[in-house]
Amino acid sequence: MKQSAVSSFLNYVGPVFKRPEFLQAAAFCTREGAKGPEVLMITSLTTKRWIVPKGWPMEGRSLAEAAQQEAWEEAGVEGRIDDEPLGSYTYRKTVRGGIPVTCRCYVYRLRVDALTKTFPEKGRRERIWMSPAAAASAVDEPELKALLRDLGKNGG
């Protein structure tokens, strides 16, 4: 087969073999700190990298409500969540069986009223307040870095 025929074939058939993106919801938990806006970062369960609270959609809840629930479970956050996302980012996640999947994570701003001392994942994660710029430097995902930088530019 000629190169152009192979290329055409792959362009036609290739999308059939791609996995769809998985959907998740995340929360930018924000407050006004002494030196300006801050975002709450938590560690992931396995690699202990800095991330934002996130998780899977929940039956009977909007994505914003799912993000708010994840913020409570993972970081003990109580507050008010926006209905509309600030944006989204993609990342690779390994699911059961070691299968890598691409997740599209929609990010919602959650204005923090309080951090509770006890929450479901206490002791499994660390949590720390960072400036949006410091948070952007701490994460790996380029699109998440950009969203965090934008958060800092727009006054947290």
C-alpha cells in the first residue's frame, strides 16, 4: 500500500480505536489570604503530588455539586460552589486493571467558608493553601497550570 493510502486508512479507521474521554469534576477551593487570593491544594493518594480535589460524576448531582462533595471528602472544605465551570483540563489516569484513560476534568470555583478538622480522607492526604502562581508551579498538567495562573490574574 502506498504511503498516502496508509495515511488515509489510518485517518479513517484510527478514531474508532480511540477511547472516549472520561468525565470528572474538580474544585478550586479559594479564599482571600493575607497576601492575596489562595487556592487549597491536596496530595494525591498514591503519588502524593499536589492536586485539586476532584472525582467522578455522581448520580442525582450536577458536576458542580459533585466537585463540592469531592472537596468535602478529600479536604474537609465547606463553602459555596459556582454553577458554571471556570474551564477544564485533561490528564491521564490509570484505572482498575492498570488501564490508562484520558479524563476531561471540569473545574468549579468553591469559595471556602470553613475547613473542618475531620473529613473522610483525613490522614490520607495533606492540604495546604498556596497562591495561584505557586499552585500552578506545583501541578504537572499544562492545562491545569494555565487555569491556576488565570485564577491568579483574575483576582482569585
